[in-house]
Amino acid sequence: MTTPHATRNLDRYGSAELPWSRARDVLAEDTPTADLTFFVTTVRPDGRPHSAGVGAVWVDDALFFKGGPGTRRSRNLAVNPACAVSVRLRGIDLTMEGEAHRVTDPATLERVAAVYRTGGWPATVEGDALTAPFSAPSAGAPPWYLYRLALRRAIGVAGAEPHGATRWDFTP
């Protein structure tokens, strides 16, 4: 289970620090069925940022997202796995930082594809990637690589009671 090794209250208005379980539980409950857009920011070879909306799911206590081999995000991650993923969840805005690594393990690919299917995207495993009859236009042509975020830091800002802002640090 992903458990922070350090927590820091960032709230300037006196609210208590938020538990990581608040963000984690919403991720687990709302992906892939809620209408969520995750934004993945990667680093171009020249150091400039690149951000793109992606479909992501929280499976077995980790965030997974996809990208076509020719997409800018996949090309960036092949050179530098550092990235950030942001999403507005039910009651909390969340930014997660870490490294994204490509997943090629057949069992994990199948497990994540099954979760995507519960949300209406008919993903299947083909070789060491995912495929489906359709995807977001920005995903590129199939097959799509699957990435797992190795979480190093997350920041949550609650937009619903109880309010607060917290940073959680994780051991990679």
C-alpha cells in the first residue's frame, strides 16, 4: 500500500492536515467510472515542460496511464521518467509527482485493461501494450504503452469540507 513517510500541512488558514487516505480513496472509488481528466506533465529533451490530458486509473494502490509510442509524452518518458500528474477529484485537487515507467508485465497489463473496461473503454492486451477500437485522439494510434507512476510526492487542496492543503512524501 502506498503510505507517505512524511506529511506537511500547507494550509495557511488553520485547517488540519488532510489524510492521504482521502485522496487515495477517491482515486480508488472514482477511477475509471467518473468523468475525470488527468493531466500528465513530462520534460522535453530541451528541458521545457509538456502537458497532455490522459485517461488514468488507480489500480492496486498505483496510478496508471497510457500513451502511444509516438506521442510527445511517451518520447519524453523514454528519455526522462520524471513527471507530474494533476486531476480535480471529488472534493480535492491533487497533484502527484514521481517517475513513470512503462509496464510490460502481462499480468499487470491485463489487470489494468480489465479496470479500464469497467469504465467503458474496451482495452485489451496485445503483446506488451494495450489496444482498443478507439481512444482519445491525442493518444496516437494503437497499440498504447501503459505507464505506472512511482509516487514521490503528492499535494492535495481540499475544495470541500474539511478544507485544507497538505503535502505527502513517499519513498520511491
